[in-house]
Amino acid sequence: MSPSLLERQLLRVRNGLTYYTGLSRPPLSQTPRDLVWRRDAARLWRYRSDGRRIGPPVLIVHSLISRSYILDLMPDNSMVGFLVGEGFDVFLLDWAPATPADAGNTLETYVDEYLPAAVAAACATSGSAELTVLGYCFGGVLALLFAAAHPDEPIRNLVTLTTPCDFSRMGFMSQMFLEGRLDPEDIIDETGLVPAAALDGGFQSVKPTDAIIQQINVWQNLWNEAWLTSYVAMNRWTRDQVPLSGAVFRDTVQRLIRDNALVRGVVPFGSDEVKLMDIVCPYLNVFCRRDEIVPPAAAKPLAGLVGSEDVTELCLESGHVGLVAGRQAAKVAQPKLAEWIRTRSDPAASTSDESRDRTSGHGPA
């Protein structure tokens, strides 16, 4: 039974006190996990489970420009928690906020150094000979380049979620860095990093009226504690950007935005180039119709660029964040994602009991 108008007003007063004083901060990223490997800012986590029954493990590669807790937002709103509950052995490669020591990290640094080491550590920890690699947003770009540049790596399946490909369709966020407009050096600070505030400002410019609309929505739903808790968690993540290596930002602007190399399927890389056609494992490309960060037109071409015979394209009715967190994520996106991976995995092929409880010999260093 819905509360009366008077009851809603009283609830608004009570909830408003905690919200507007900043006290309504729900605990985030609660799924138990262990740090099994690290190098510099790269961190590899393994989520605990007594019910691993599907192999090979799933390695999630997170973006470089946001916090990974969006993938494990709250206990009842967690993509990681869903996959663990389905019987997958889940690893997460995420990144501590970049420091000046990371300013020189290029695309090659992440693709040729951190990802191969993390994959080796995940395989050693799990006792598995191969992995399903899943990249979220810019983490999907890293996963694609990794799979193309290292065809001998043990990738059983490859999944990209809301991953940009055609940067000419990325809207204002890309257009501002076209030739003759802003240069990377206009954004990179004296430490060699792109400050978190600059990234936040860029994302806010995509929807400049959002702050007003959000406050209207807050007032309308302030009486609803469950809605407010979810909103606070989600809104905290959307404004919680992290600094980015200046070198990888220069690479992104020149190779991916100005040259738009990814949509051509051939990306200059090191002293050579990588070709997406060299990716031959089963591939799933997931994007969203209401995504304003990575519009569907920017992500859709990927399915036609890889060399895999088993290619699946999945377009969902959600937004960029709604793919991994929210009601639609739990009802549609996560079950579809799990089913695609499951049908290309091995039931009862998960890691042994002995390896299940050990940590990698590549432990924190």
C-alpha cells in the first residue's frame, strides 16, 4: 500500500535530513574478494565463492577513467555478484587512481605489459588454461587491442560492453579534440595527468541540464528510501572520476579520435599495427540504445570488424550505466550476458578445490 500524501511529506523531511547533510552514503562494493596480484596501479581481484561450477574464469577489464565499484554497486545491484551467483569464477582487473608515476603509460603499457601479466596471474590463481575476457567501456578498447595484439593469449571468449569504436559518432566528448580544436596538452596538467575534474567536466557537458533534472527527481522521490539509496550510490559513481595518464590520453586523441583507427580495424601500435581481424575467438558486442556516453552508432561497427566466426551483437534498451547497474541490468542485461558466456563455457570445468582457495604465486608486489 502506497503511503498517503502526508506520510510522504514526513518521509521527505526524514530522508531529506540525511540526504542534504551528506549522511546517506550506502556501503558500496560489498562482494567479498581478495587481491591476488598487483603491479603499479594495476590490481587483480578474485571474488570469493563456494559455488564455482562454470569454467573458464571470467576476467573483467575495467575502464581507466572511472571507479570499478559500479560493477559491484550494492548487494542487490551488482553485475559481479550476479555472475558469482551464476557459478562463474570472477576476476576483476581495475586501476588505482593514476599518479605522476603513471603519466608516461601509453596504450602499449596497458595492452602489452599489464594485461598479459594479469591474465597470467588469473590463470595461475584459478588453475585454468584460459579465460573469458570482458571489457567495460574503455576497458573494452584495452581488451580488443590486447586480443588483437596477442593472438596466442589464452582467451576463450571476448566480450565488450558499451565500448566505443567509431569515435566520429561519440559526440561532443570526441569532437572537441578534432584537429584545430583542443589539443591534449590543453587538458594535461603539470603532473602529466588529465585531472579527474577535467574528465568530470567533460562528462557533465554531455547532459548539461542533468543536475537540475536530478534534483527534481530527488524531490519527487525523497520519500522513497529504497529509491534514494540507489540514487545516492549511482550518483556518487557518476561524479567519481579518476586522473588519467597523459600519455594514454594523447594516444586516444591521436589514434582513436583524430585518426579514428579503431573503426577501420587497423590501429597503429608500437612499431607496427594491430588488426581486429586477428581476433578469432567467440565475440559478443553489447551496446545500448539510450547510451549518451557511447552512443549505439559508436559501438555497433565492432561486430563486423573482428575475424571471429562466432559473433553476437546485443543491443539493449538501457543507458551506459543501466547496462551494469539498475533494474534493467538485473532483469535483462546480466542474464543475457551470463547465458552467452555459459553456452561457450564448460559446465563442471571450473577450477579444482585446491586452486579455489589459494592465491597466485604472482601475489601483490
